[in-house]
Amino acid sequence: PPDACMFMARWPMAPRRPLIAVRDGEPSDVRLCRSPRLTSSPGPSGAALSFALDTKRAVTVAFLILAGAQLGHVFNMVSPRSGFVFNEVTRNPWIWGAIILCVGLLIAAVYVPILSEVLGTEEPGKEGWLLVFTLSFAPVLVGQSLRTVGQIRRKYGRQAWAQRGGSG
């Protein structure tokens, strides 16, 4: 839809509008909203425990992975026809500001003593940070891969339609 690129500038939806609008058999307004689940528990906890981290450190790593995956998921919320790097999300300074703020809060939750004590977090160590960075980007990689496959399917689907005598 032409207004899909302006979803950040639109007013909230009308009260009677369905949450998921379906056009041509595919959801048009909600895209890849399940991809953060790819890295939700028990996945991060199992990965952290398989690296022989103690329980408190494993819980910290799982918390950071889940939070990082949610932060990265914003990059999947783009129009299917927009660019991979330069799109309506990456050009939005408010998103970058929010991501920087949230990353700062996550680092503070681990390294500021009073927050670390209240939240029960512990310094993850090199192995923990490796897990955090690797698994936090999984939703972005999966989401962008699915988006690329969809773009290829749409491109070749239109070409096949035109060859069969269709228009457009």
C-alpha cells in the first residue's frame, strides 16, 4: 500500500479497524511480528547454560539476549518494498535515540552496582557477550531473509503473470 512507508507518521488506527488487515491473502499491516520469539526463552537460557555459565550469569545473558532481540526487531518493521539499509526506520532519528537509550540502560543494568544488585544481574564475561551479540541479531537476520525471499517471489510472480498475459 502507498501509505505503508508513512506508518511512523500516521495517527493511531480507528477503533473498529481490525488489528491485522489481510490483503491478497497476506497480512499487510503486521509483518514478521513473531520473529523475536525465535530467541525467547528457553533458547537463550539453554545457550547460556551450554556455555557452562553459572545460573545467575546465564539468566543475565538470557535477559540481555531477549532485550537485544527486541531492540533489533524494530529493523524488521519496514515496508516490504523499502531498501535493506536505507529505509523509513533507519532514517528515523527517534529510533536511533531510543536504541541508544535502551542499550545504555541495559549496560547500566549490568555494570552499575545498585542496579545490578536490584535486578540480580552479573557481568556476562566474554562468552556471555558473544552469545548476546550473536543471538540478539537472529530476529533481524531471519526477518530480513524472509523479506528478501518475499521480494524475490513478488518479482518473479509478476514476471510469470505478465508472461501468461496478465497486466501489471
